[in-house]
Amino acid sequence: MEEGYEGERWIGYVDWRGRPALKRKHGGMVAASFVLAVEIMENLAFLANASNLVTYLDGFMYFSPSRSATAVTNFMGTAFLLALLGGFLSDAFFTTYVIYLISAFIEFLGLTILTIQARSPTLKPPPCSSAPLSSCQEATGSKAAMLFAGLYLTALGIGGIKGSLPSHGAEQLDETTAYGRKQRSTFFNYFVFCLSLGALIAVTFVVWIEDNKGWQWGFAISTLTIFLSIPTFLSASPIYRNKLPAGSPLTIIAKVFLAAIFNSTSNQSHCNAVVDLAASSAGNNEAVIKQPGYQSINQIVSLTKELRFLNRAVDCSPAHKALTCSHGEVEEVKMVVKILPIFLLTIMLNCCLAQLSTFSVQQAATMDTRVGGLTVPPASLPVFPVIFILALAPLYDHFIIPVARRFNRTETGITHLQRIGIGLVLSVVAMATAALVEVKRKRVAEQSGLVDSAEPLPISFFWVALQYLFLGSADLFTLAGLMEFFFTEAPAGMRSLATSLSWVSLAMGYFLSSVLVSIVNRATSHGGQQPWLAGSNLNHYHLERFYWLMCALSAVNFGHYLFWAIRYKYRSKEEMLMSER
């Protein structure tokens, strides 16, 4: 149903004990702030390992560089893809409150397994310090099984948290007022800020611990952090408002599509009735039919002309009783279908972001990472975009957006799709920059005669930081814009599922990165030639060609995005205009 007031109660919400949520007691920015604090801890626990995992797999489990990169992208891709499960369960059967608690415990178990393995030499391959690395014994059998069991339990927990926590925070804010909607926009901006703050601690302090004190200490810090996030989250239980699950959104989507396919055109007739949206939004399978002339305080829904083939789902003589659909259900499914092209066109950007934790780290590992008397771990490179995001996010929320609101005289200032588009453009620039930097790095290796040496090249790792800067900026614009876009434009009963698409886009980006590496290697290995991205020596890779390929694909992707973004009609904009009249 549409969220709103009925006296002192928040309709459709309960407190943590299942009692009706009250507007004077539950929800608000204070409740959302606890979610932001938890996100710092959760992302710290996640990125402390993910950002440096390629080094662990390469240097302690003795995977090859390409296999290490693929294992990392598969792990991160799976974690983000499982956000879809977390979002689905939050909408369909449980509250976001419950899903977070279950997911945090699962992640805690996974990290505990990884900590035990990192601490025990008998659970890892024997130490290998001799060259070449190809003579080292790669982790196999029970050792590999324990590694991947820990990783994918962690991924399952991360997915549940990513699929529930953003929606839980956004649901604390009142979208029925302009002030509440502005608070919601601020929440999503600061959600990315808190993601970055957790990442900053992860890629500096925790990564330094892992590289200098041992990986068992890095995993232990992550384990302790996710454990402490649970009581932090629980401490705000008395003031949370928890949205009641509305039943499976996938069931509604499937029913509407099946009804549109199987309902006979010849049997279609026009029913002299309209259907109340509130009924279907509440998860009611039975449409509330109101006769012509009936006056209701609720919004009356009629079928729109967009995606007309779905209008066949509303039939007075359906092919089967189970395929009976209300007007509201059809319009909700249309909302979901309309946002899918935007979702698909952000995958390429996230494929570019996957390079931040794979090849870019390996590039930096071959370079001079000294800053004065301090040696910076290559996995700490993400500190550059993170610091930039931490500076830009408050500036964006407190200066850029207010100025844009006054200039454009709109509630959002910069639309969600404009913000996502800026991120896509920056990804094109980032990949071009990455290609040019790799050309320079390899030239230095050749000129210094260190192509086949393990010695650091006489070139500063700050050159690689350039691509991190552009990709970090792209991430800020796209991720916050995408989460708010999905949450705002999706039907009320599908918001957790829709918001989780932001993370699924990241997952598909990581998987696409792995697929592209495989395709490129297969396509470039004909005639006995060395594949572009194979072997144990990065200096023999043709990484610059791979980056140029991604730059071209990103440019084509942006052109396709413009086609859909220009034609998109905001549902929220129409509703805001109606509420102002």
C-alpha cells in the first residue's frame, strides 16, 4: 500500500516486536543514522579482505595472477549477486531488520573460517620463497575447499546485508513530504560516504596489518568488526520502523507476464471498473473493484499506454482464474520493466570498477610504492578514490544539489539518470587513462631492462592512482544515483528487491570482467601466440590493449544509455506533481 499516516500510526510498518509503528516514536533520520554507522563497519569487514584478496591468493595460496584475479572477481560478483536474494526475502517473507541480522551472522561464520585457515600453517600450502613461482604448490583439495567455503559463506552474508541494509535505512524516512524525500536523498549520498569511510579504514589500516603482521590478524579484525556491527544495529531497535513484507514480488511479475501471454485477445473485454492501487501494493491478491462514479481518497489507477502488451493481463475472462490481475499489479510490473534497461547499461561501468581490485593492484605491485620512507601496500591504492569520495559526497549533498535545485527549480536538482550518466562518462575516461598509464609502465620496464625481473620498476605507483581517481568518481555518481533511482521508481512492495539491483549490477560487472578476460585470452591465443592476459609475469601481458577494448565498449554502452535515459518518464515526478496540486 502507499505509505502514509492513519492517525498516529505508520500504515504498513511495525516495530521490532511486531506492534504498529508510531510516527512520533519510530523512523526518522536518527534511526537511519544507525544504519549508516553499521554500513561503515560492514564495508570495512568486506573490503579489508576483498581489496587485498588477490595478493593473498597469489602470495600465500600460490594461484597464478590471472587465476587470482578471476577468483576475486567471482567472489565479489557472487557476493553482490546474492544481494538479490536478500532483497527478495526482505520484500516477500521477512523484514529488512531480520534479514540483516541473519546475514551478519553468516558473514561472521565465513570470516571465522578464513581467520582459522590463515592462522594455521597446516591449513595452507607450504611456504614457498624460491623462484620461479611456478614451482610453488598451489592450494588444492581440503585446503582449497576450506578457502572457498569461508569465502562463499562470507559472500552469502555480504549479499544479504547489501540487499537489506540500504532499504532498511531509506524506509525510516517519510516519502510523503518534500522534506522526507530530501532526507532520503541525503541518506543515499551519505550511504556511499559511509561505504567509502569503511573502505578507507580497510585499505589503509587493515591492509597494512595484513601485509606486515599477517593475514590472520587482518581476517580477525574483519571478523570482530562484523560481530560488533550486530549489537550496534540492535541498539536502535526501539526506534526502527520495519516495513511489513508484501508477499513475493516475483510471483506478481510472473503472473502478469503469463496472463499477458495466455489471455486470449478475442476474449478481452473492457471492464467498467477501476482498480485501487493500494490493494495490490499491500500484497492483496484480490483486486478492490470500485464501480464507476465511486469516490475514493486513494489514487485510482488506469492502464497506461506504455508497454501495451502487458495490458492484456487485465481480462474479464482470463485464461485461468490464477491469472486474474488487477490494474495496479500490471502498472507495478511496468515500473519494474522500465527500470531494467538502466540496470543493464550500468553493468559495463562495474566491469571497469572490477579492475580496481585485480589488474590495477597487480600493476602497482610491480612499481615503486615508496612515499618518503614509507612503503605503501599495493592494495591500499583505493585510498585515492576513497578520499576523493569522502570529500565530494558532502560537497555534492550540501552545495551542488542545493544550487542545482534553485537553478532548475526541481526537487532533485540533478536527476537520478543524469547522475548515472556522469558516472558512465567518467568510466570511459578512466579506461583510456588506464591504457595510457600501462603503456608508460611497460615502456619503463623495457628501458630499464627489468621486464623479466621481480624488482620494482623505477616508476611511481601514483601513475596508477589516476585511473582509481576517475573510477572512484564514477562510482560515487553512479552508485548513489542508482540506489535512489531504483528505490524511488520501484513499487512499494518491491523496493528492497529493486534496490538490490544496484549490487547485482556490480556482480554482473565482476562476472563480465572474468568472461572478458577468458574471451580475450581465447581470441588472442591462436597461432601459438601468447594470450594478452596469461602467464605469471604482468610485464608480458598486453593489458593496455585490454583497457582500450574496455574503453571502446564503455563508450558504446554510454551511447546506448542515452537512448533509454532520454525516453524514460519518472513515476516519482508525476506523483510529486499530483501531491503539490
